[in-house]
Amino acid sequence: MSFTLETGAQAPEFELPASDGRIHQYKDLRGQSGTLIFFTCNHCPYVVGSEDRMKALFATCERLGITMTAIHSNETKEHPSDDFDAVIARVREKGFRWLSLQDDKQLVALAYGAERTPHYFLFDKDDRLVYSGRMDNSPRDASKAETHELEDAIADMRGARTAKVPRTEAIGCNIKWWDKEKHWMPKEACDLDYLYLREPASRA
């Protein structure tokens, strides 16, 4: 059985504190045309290298009626820069307009099967998973991107088509799990990158 949520699965519900000071459930965040959930953090260079693309993606999603929400699941004892106060500070510093949620107990990361940061999960208007994985094959350096699987999946979803590539392996730093070695990955974690153009996964 795969660790990551299977294509076609219903979006797992959650209830998490957010950067706006409120508690939000998945059902509160649903978009009219779809819902994009992504797992992220402050310190990962693959996230930092993607931030401008994330901001552009948010603008696109907003125009299309797709909501885009960040979830922060990293443990913070060994990675204090991912503490939620630091997350909120970075949201303000960088002008991120998406809502950021704190998954301190990591239950949502487990429910979705998030493996790395960033890791994207795109759900259709019926809350069925149509795509999971990366934005493109070069999150750290936009100039080297040769694929755009997430953008393609959004276009397919809007056209009522099955995503041509419904799942890719996320590229980035692994989720930092409480009480685990910093490079630990679940044994069921997907291993699809031999199928796609990619850059080596970070060891940060």
C-alpha cells in the first residue's frame, strides 16, 4: 500500500490553527472549482526556490476559483526556523496571500501521505484527488524547469479530463518527523522519480 494518498481518493478532513488566528477545517477551504493543498516549510531550499512560482500559482488559482492552502508539518525541536511563529513572520515578510496551517501533531501529513517540501495535492470540485507530487522538475531553480505537471493537471481538471500525469514524486527536503532521524522516510513512500526528468532530492 502506498504511503501517499491514492489518486481518486477523497480529501481527508482536518481541523488546524491558521495564520489568520482561526481554526480551519478542510471543508472551510474548498474552492468552487478545486482545492490545492501543499505541504511546505521555511527552511527547505527547494521551497525557497519555488516561492515566486508559488505566488504566481496562487494568483492563477484565485482567478480560476481554486483555493490554495499551505500546511506546515515539520517538527520544530531540531528545525526551529519552521516554528509557526516563524512561519507567520515569513508570510508577512514575503507577502504570501495563501492561508498557512499548523500541523504540529503531523496527523494531516500522515493522512495525506506528504513526503517532502514542497508536496502538492490537487482536488477537484468533488474533493477527489486528481494530482499529487511536484509543481515541476526543478523547484530549486525555475530557469531549469523542463516540465510543469501541476499546471498541466490544473488544465486537465478544468477541461474535465483525467490528468495525463496524475502523480509524480515530490522533489525537496523530506518532512521532518518528530522522534525520527532527520532523513527518515516511511518505507511505503512512493519512488517514482526514475520515470521523470528530475534533479537529485535534497539532503537538507
